[in-house]
Amino acid sequence: MEYSKTVVERLFDRAVTYRKELLLSAALIAVSSASIAGYFAYKNYVACLGHKAYASALQLLQARVLKDNETPGAFETVFTSSAAKWKAVAEAFGNVYVDYSHVGVGVIAGAAKVQALLRLGQDDEARVLLADVLTHITSPELRALYTLTYARLLIDSESAADQKSGVSLLAQLAATKDSAVNDSALYYLGLHYWLNHDASSAANYWKQLVMQYEGVDKKSSPWVGKAKEKLALIQGAPESV
């Protein structure tokens, strides 16, 4: 009478037959698991380094500019001029951005350098940097905010092409009603046309702003009051629309 193997025995025989394949699979799983764990550990390590570097740059941002007859405190970082301070701040945040642009804090550092460059009057460099910073921003809200800033920098450029691009970006933000900066875009578009003596276009955008954001049942905006003041001037009457 032929002996009938149990299920366990049959599985064991199959495992022996394919032992090389099973061992290879197990090795691959182990290597993959270790790689994934190592990746996240490295990512956390880099993020920590980025935050430390950002904190160091932030200390420069908060440092005082000494006035006449002032003396620094013990171990206090100070500057003798505003230009020296903003130059140091720009360099520090710039280093963080170069080293950690793939980390969230690196993007914030890049934006901080943009502000420092503007303080130094280096608007062209600020525009170029902010354009690069935008490519690393994944948050829709944050991207909209810095796109607004970038658009305004373009409009302030002496280049007609830059100005046209800036107006186009503002128009896109103004047309996106769920954008976090929709109201700001409407206001600055109106302001652009107002400054360029196009009262009709300015009034168009400011009226949209008031209509969309004024009222207890609507989202509030700090720009409504300013828009209404400008509209009153356009209409030649003190009362609001």
C-alpha cells in the first residue's frame, strides 16, 4: 500500500525543490526592507540638519543693527549696518536653500533669501531665485502665495516682457476663485491698471473683489475697504459702491 504524504510534507518537499528561489526571495525582501528603513532614516537625518541650518540663519535675521553708542551684549550677534545684516542673512538662507531645497525648510529658506535680496535692492536676483523656489513648492496654498509675490516682482521689472508675464500670472490667480490669494490678486490687478491710468480695467477688478468678498455670508478680505475707497475716487463720489 502506497504511503500518502500529508499536506505539510508535500509543502516541505516543494520548499526543498525551490529552496534557491525561496532563499533569493527572502534575501530580496530583507534588502528591500532595509533599504526602505534606511531611506526614511536618512530622510529624517537630512531634515534635522536642514532645520538646524535654518535655525542658525534665523538667528542672523533676528540680530540687531547697532545704533550709535550702542554696545552688543555678551555672546550677542549684531551688525553695524542694515546692509551688512541683510547681506549675511541672504548668504545664510541661500546656503540652506542650496543644500536642502528638496526639504520643506529649504524652500522656506529660499523665500527668506528672496526677502533679504529685496531689502538689499537686488530685485533682479530676487526674481530669478523666486522663480526657482516655485519649482520646489508642492503645497497649493504656499505656491499660490509665492506666485503672487513673483507676479508683483515681475510687474515691477523694467522689462516689458516681465511686466506682461506678471499681469498674466495675476490674472490667473484672480480667475481662480478657490485660490488662497484670489482677493489679493484682484486688488493688485486693479492697482496695476490704476497706476497705468486705465480706470475702467481697475474698476472692473475692484468691483469683482467687492462683490465676491463683501457681506456677512461671504468670505472676508482685508482688501475690500481699500478697493471701495479707490472705486469711490473713480466714480467721483465719497460713498461706497
